[in-house]
Amino acid sequence: MCGIVAYTGNRDAYPVILKGLKRLEYRGYDSAGVALVNHGLKTFKKRGKVGALEESLLGKDLQAVAGIGHTRWATHGEPSDRNAHPHRSSNGKLAMVHNGIIENYSLLKQDLLKKGYAFESDTDTEVLLKFIEDIHVSHEVSLEEAVRIALKRVVGAYVIVLLNEDDPETLIAARKGSPLVIGIGKGEHFLASDASPIIEYTKEVVYINDYEVAIVRPDELILKNLGNERVTPHITQLDMELAAIEKGGFDHFMLKEIFDQPQSIFDCLRGRLDANMGSIRMGGVDKHLDQLVNAKRILIIACGTSWHAGLVAEYVFEELCRIPVEVEYASEFRYRNPVINEGDVIIAISQSGETADTLVAIERAKENKAFIFGVVNVVGSSISRQSHAGAYTHAGPEIGVASTKAFTAQLVVLNMIALKIAYTKRTIDQHRYLHLINELNEIPDKVALILQDTDHIKILADKYKDARDFLYLGRGYNFPIALEGALKLKEISYIHAEGYPAAEMKHGPIALVEESLPVVFVATKDMYHDKILSNAQEIKARKGKVIAVISEGDSQFQEVADDVMMVPLSDELVAPLLSVIPLQLLAYFIGVSKGLDVDKPRNLAKSVTVE
Ligand code: M6R
């Protein structure tokens, strides 16, 4: 949530920052701004996307030795020019960008108001900056020391980067609870909320930890804790190519990422699942296999699409491993007083690895001595570092706000973990184990087959794009896919959609059924097939429109449905990996046909780093 880019070094700062902001725009896009320092400090801010800022700056002298930039997802104060970052100190010498929420900003603001400070925006960021300024000026301490003193009194989450007119080449940054990466170049440093603005300049990066302050100059990076002790920067190499964060000829990142799936699923399986040997090797799982196999209960915590992956995993783990599983929204878990017993294993699922609710839920679980296993996409992210063990999903960077390839990779990882546990526990026999390994191994090719012809889904999108509501129904392993299909449609097309277990329909939602209501059945061949077919007939009897995701050759369902989207036949346990693909495409094409910005849907942000 909110993207930050900063630069100090021998290049002109503005082009580096602008390009970086465009890469980070998926994190928030209601306003953007930059502060640049050369002979004096200048700030430029604009409501709207980064493009609007860029346009407003055409023809201006923007030469700078250092600068900071921000693309915002509003928390305190409506999206507007004045609430956009960077904010300026009262004396005009400091500029600051911030990602996160300062929870005690109101108390701090009251104190500052009493001291005569005035505020130009409604943001918590301006309060924090003026709090730092007050300490810096009235206590006559260095800016670095003022930052440390201020942050000890701050409650909340933050990444901040400060630019100082009096020390133009020095950036001061700090973090707690939100991500910050520093790229190390020759005579230059890049700071950003994730590695995407940095990757084309350097692969050497340092991930800043909570409660660390970085003093960054072109030739120097000093890390300290809030107690003013030096911390040794841990340099890691980025394992990412520039092409992975570009659209590669597709109109949108979302479409590219849907089409990435044969490869991303393959990458997720690669080196782990060996169909010839009939084996699964996963470093993080193998090392902690005893803990997982002997788990008395598995608690899955996640948000959004990752939570849907958790729901699928609940069905898979209970079926294969005979371990009780509970799936919970991280945002609920963190504020409850959940019962966590010895022998419980927590699986935290997250694409970004930075979701604030999931991170705090992990902290709560750790306080209760739980063992945390992370299923995370972004390497080096906070959740991956907070987990005791884990498995990366290796889906590659996901830029589109609507999660697609990260979801299928999560399902693959969770399936492999379940198979590994089940086989070790002997809760499945070798025949079923080998059969499911083969089924998983065939998924990349089957997904590629679905993607070979998407024109009919485009036609369906045109046919149904003006519907006011959609209902998505599924049973068993496909119930969470109904939820996921509905979420995708809501996010991308702003059409109201609800997902339900198909049998639950009779207990309420059936009242919504009328001629104009499209009902999407996720009905690939499985043990519930006859039951869900009856549910479809119940919809038809009430004149609803039935659209169905079915397995190839399912003539029975074809007879009932108005429209179908077919996927290759597979074992019901891995079917969600296929049935979700047409639903991603349907949402995408409806969003596009309505002329919406599918990569940056309104009000959303890619990683939700505030609660
Ligand atoms: O990065 P995470 O997987 O932790 O994110 C969780 C949700 O915010 C995310 O899945 C969100 O629901 C997506 N926009 C769904 O498309």
C-alpha cells in the first residue's frame, strides 16, 4: 500500500524516481508526488495516477542530485493534491514520504498545534514529519537522531524516507511493519517499497528490518537500530529479471499473468515434484516434516485470494492427511483470542508477504509459541522472514492488482505439502499418491490448453457484461473457486457478485434468481456432479441464466447450461487449478469490455500493508 522510491547518486534523480513510481503504481494510485533537491528543495504533487503528475511536470527544470517519490493509497485524508506526498516541514527544509499508518497521530498533532505548528493536509504523515522537525529544531539534535527519538514514540506502521535541503545527498529512511529495499549501485543508492524500481540498475540489495534507520549517501549506507547502534547490512542478490516485471506484449499485467500460468505452475513444481521418480522434495517441508506430520491441527491464516487458496487447502489436507484444518481471515484471527495448542501448525499464505493483517496474526500466533509455516510468493518479504519455515510459490512478480498466477501457485504448493504429509503418514496409499503426483505434473499443459482458445470467453463477457449481479456456485473443492471467481469479478468489473456453496443456495440466495441473473456454476467432474447438476436445474426452473465451467465431454451439463467454458478432465482434487482459469478470464474480459483499468481497479492496492 503506497509506493515509495528514492534516489541519491550520480544520475539525474527525477527520471529514476518517475520510472520507479510507474513500476510501483500497483500499490496505490490516487495521487503521486516527488521532492527533488539540487539548489534548494522543490516538491510537486498531483491527484490521480503517476501519468498525471508526469504530465504536469513537462517542461519544468527538474534536475536533481537526490529525490523522493510516492504513489498513494489514501488512509488519512481524501485523495487530493494537498494530501499527496511528499509533505514538507514547517521550515520548508525537509520533505518526507510515508507508507503505513501512524495510529497515535492525533495525540502528536494536538501537542504540535499547541506549539504553534500549522497543518496543510489531513494526513498522519505531515504530523510525523512535523514531530520529527520539532525534535530536530527545538532539541537541536541531528535529523538522524530526531528520527530515532520520534520513532520511539510512534505507534503504528511506517516506512519513511526524508530528504533534507541542508544535506542534499543524504536520505534518511526507517521502517516498521512496511517493506523497504535498498539497492546498492556504484556511487548511488536506490530505495523502494519493492525491488521492481531497482532491478534494472543493480541486483545487490539490502532489506531493511523493523526498527532500523538507514542513512544513505551516494557512497555510503549506514544502518542503525533505534538505540543508535550500528547494524551490519545484509546484502542479498535479487533473483529476478527485468522482463518479469514488464507486460511483454500483453495489454494488461492481469492478462499477462493469466497467460503466465502454464510457466509459473511449472516453475513452482520444478525441482520439487518428480513424476518419474514419484517423489516430492521441498526444502522447507522436508526439514520440518516431523512437525507437519505430527500436527494435531493446522490453522491457515490469510486474506482475500490467499484465503481462498487456504479454503481449498482445508479440503485437500483433511481429505489426504486426516489432520483437522481451520481457515481463518488473518484480520479476524489477530484480534480474537484464538486457542492455540501445542502441536498446532499455522500456515500463513500470502502473495506479497507484506499483508499487515497476516503479519500481525503471525506475531500473535508466535506469542502463543505456534510453529509458523509461510507460503509466500515474494522472496525476502516480511512474512517469509517472520515464518519459522516455509515454501515459496515461485510464481514470479505479480503486478496486476487482481491475484491470478499467485493463487494457482499457492494451490500447487499446498497440494504438494499435503501429498508429502499424507504419504509420510500413510493416510493415502502409494497408488493414489503416484496418481496425484501425475495429475499435478500435467497441470501446466492442461492450463496451456485452456488458454489456447479464449475467444468464446470474450464473447460470453460481452453477452453478460451489463448484468447487475452475478452468483457463483460450487461444491467441494470448487466451492472456494466460486468465491474466487466472484471476488475477481467484483474487483475488476465492479459488478456485484457473490460466491456460495451450491447447495446453500436454497437457504437464501435463490430468492435473487430471475431472468437477468447470470449464475456461474463451477462444476467440473467430481463426486458432487449429479448434485450440482440438480442445483443448475433449479436455477433454470426459475429462469436464471446458467453459465458453467465444466469438464470436457460433460454433455449432461451442456444440456442444462446456457453457456459453458470447458476445462480438461482431471482428478477432482486438482480441478480447482483448472476451473479457476476461465473465471479469471471472464472477469478480465468483462472488466476490459466495460472500459475499466483492470490492472488498477478503483480503491484497491496490491499489497495491503495497513490494517
Ligand atoms: O499479498 P496477499 O496474498 O497477502 O494479499 C491478500 C489479499 O489482499 C489479496 O489476495 C487481494 O484479495 C487481491 N486483490 C485479490 O485479487
